[in-house]
Amino acid sequence: MISVDQALEKVLERIDVLGAEESPILNCLGQVLAEDIFSPINIPPLDNSAMDGYAVRSADTRGASRRSPCFLRVTETVTAGAIPKGEVKPGMAIRIMTGAPVPKGADCVVRFEDTDESEREGTPAEIGILQEIEAGRDIRPAGEDITAGSLVLRKGTVIRPAEVGVLASLGRGRVMVIRRPVVAILATGDELVDIAQPLPQGKIYNSNSYSVAALVLRYGAVPRILGIALDSEDSLVARLHLGRDADMVITSGGVSLGDYDIVREVLAKQGETIFWQVREKPGKPLVFGMLRGKGGKAKNIPLFGLAGNPVSAMINFELFARPAILKMMGRKNLAKPTVEAILADAIENTDGRRIFARVLVEKRGGQYLARLTGPQGSGVLTSMALANGLVVVPENKPGVKRGDLVKVMMLDWGEEVEQSVSKRRKV
Ligand code: AMP
Ligand code: MG
């Protein structure tokens, strides 16, 4: 049986980065730029004022103080977006708003608070300057942020809100990005019923398709739910066919040793099985392989056969399908963040597998504390709902004790966790 690390290596070997497409910038969050972005313009385009005040010649403020102000003649007011009509000649000032272009002749801006404007009525015809101002003060020079012709964002950059803003500041509404993979999701099992249907006796709702689709969305790919296949070869082959133009196929169920566990056999006939069973708990029965694509020359499609147990399915998605999706999207950092935490409960490792135990991590007195979220059966999906991380117990360790420092792979990291954590405490 291969280790988690070997399995991930075998998966990533088979994953290629997808092609590029042009997309509106607001659709690109989390995607990777497929072109270098050069600026056609200076930003800001002109020297402009950093403050509300008066554009003047610094030489005209020489010797100014509160006791003996310098008085200048005000010729106009220039607002942001406008162009000054005149220039600032010696003895003159132009009233200027933040962001407005600095008029010719002026070499600095005097803030309102350094003038006597508050003592005057309306828009004054004359203004008193109350202190000396050096040249360049409160002027943002043209091109201060970005100079025309410069490389602003490199190919390979992950687009976050700041990058969306930078692109908009250049007037770019669309950019080339690596496209998002389409992930076909298929549940298998005679016992499954779709959530839109009433629940007959002996059946259960198909939850895996929804948890997996939500994970696919979270990591930036496009889920395509293919419904439920029965535990028969015909039904499975027919449904799988619907996913043959996707970039990835994820099935759940039917990968153990039961009489009806046919996914591995069908994959072997319809493509190639690369590995089955990984030294991990939960999720040992994972299958990975390549499904033949539609048509003769079509590319083969990576297929993850996740175990049916809802916790196993989610954890194996995080461990293997998530990095594969990110690699397809051109992302370089494929790892979840980890923290070191003090464990509040002991975890035994009886059969040399790597254990991923569901925990709630909280910060207590500057230290992370990890507590198990109750029973750890692979069918107990609420143990995932209560968790924000997975404690990793190495395969070569007989277990970890209460009070040990352990590595926790964080599933969630951010505001939404804190919120749900405080809600949980009240329960
Ligand atoms: P299997 O891997 O097919 O033997 O399934 C293992 C367990 O997971 C069984 O108890 C199944 O009923 C359950 N299971 C399988 N598929 C799903 C699903 N899509 N949603 C919820 N539970 C499932
Ligand atoms: Mg089954």
C-alpha cells in the first residue's frame, strides 16, 4: 500500500496545467494570470495634489509664519477631474482639491490648516500662508505608482482583490488567465436518493455530491453534478460517459472490497488504474486513475474514486483532488497551511497508517489548542462540520498523547471560522 506522499506524487505527475482564456477581471479571483501586464499609462497620469489646500510657488512662502503670514492672490479653484485654466505666477495661488492636477508654476501645496482660510468668508480672493513650505510638498508626481510602459503584474500572479484593482486602474476590463477546470461529480450506490426526493425506507440522501461540489467551488473550479449511478457496471459506465469531456472526474462510493464495489474494475476497463488504497485513516480505499476521454484523440481525464463514507470523501478530496485542481489552475502553492497545536485528547495509531483526526483549533493564551470534535467514525459527517483542522498523526508513530505538540492541517483559516467557533461554544 502506498503512502499519502507517494500517492500525491503519483497524482500530480498526471496533472497538466490547463490552457488560458480571456475573462472579465471580476471573474478572475483566485485564477492565475497567463500574460504579463504592462501599463499603457502613468498612474497617476499628472502631478496632482495630495491634500485640499492652495497650489503656490514655494519661494512665495519664504519667511511666512503665523505672526507674519505671506498674502497671495487667489485666481481660481481646481477640483479633482478638472484642468486648471491658468498658471501660478509669483504672488498668486490656486485653490486645489485632493487629486486635482497641479497648475503650471506651482511647486507645492499648502494645506488649508496652514492658511488663514478658516478666518475668511466664502471663497477668498486673497489667502494668508502661515508657514514656509518646501518645494514638492503634498504633490504626488505623475507615475508615482506606475510608470507608462512598466511591467505591473507578471504572468503567473494569482489574482486577488488587489490585483483586480490594479488591472482596473490600468483600464483593463479583461485579461488572459488559466481557465478553471470543470469537475464532473458522480455518486455511486443503490442506497442513494437525491435531496430533491422523499426518503424511502432503507435509503440515504446523497450528501457526497454536494460536499464535493462545494469543495470544488471553494477551490475555484466548476462543479458539474452527474447524479447517482447504481451499483451496476452498465449504470456506472453510462453516467461516467457524461463526464468524459470534463477536466476531472470524482466519484464516491464503490471502491472497497464489497460485492458491489465496481468502480475500480470499471475504471480499469474504461482507462487505467494508477493506484488503489493509501496508507491513511480515514480514506484508505481511494482509487486514482485516468479515464479515457471522449473521441479518439481526446486527452485522458484524471479520476478520483473517493470512498463512500462522507468524511473519507471530504478528506481525500482535500488531500489529493484539491492540489490537483490547483495545479490545473496554474497555482504553485498546493499545500494547506499548518499550525503547531497542543492536543487536548490522545489519539492511538494501531495499524501504521497516517491519521487525519478532526479537531477544532482555538487560540488560548497565545498557544493553539486542538480538541477532537467527537466520535471519529468516517461516517460521522458532523465531525467535519465541527472541525476547522485535521491533526496529522504520522504513520510511523503509535499515537500521540494528550498535551503533545502536534501538526494540524488547517481546513479553514479566517473570519468565518472564528464566527462558527463562537457559535459552537454556546451549544
Ligand atoms: P461504499 O464506499 O460504497 O461502500 O460506501 C461506504 C458508506 O458510505 C456507506 O455507508 C454508504 O451508504 C455511504 N455513502 C456512499 N456514498 C454516499 C453518498 N454519496 N452520500 C452519503 N453517503 C454515502
Ligand atoms: Mg456503495
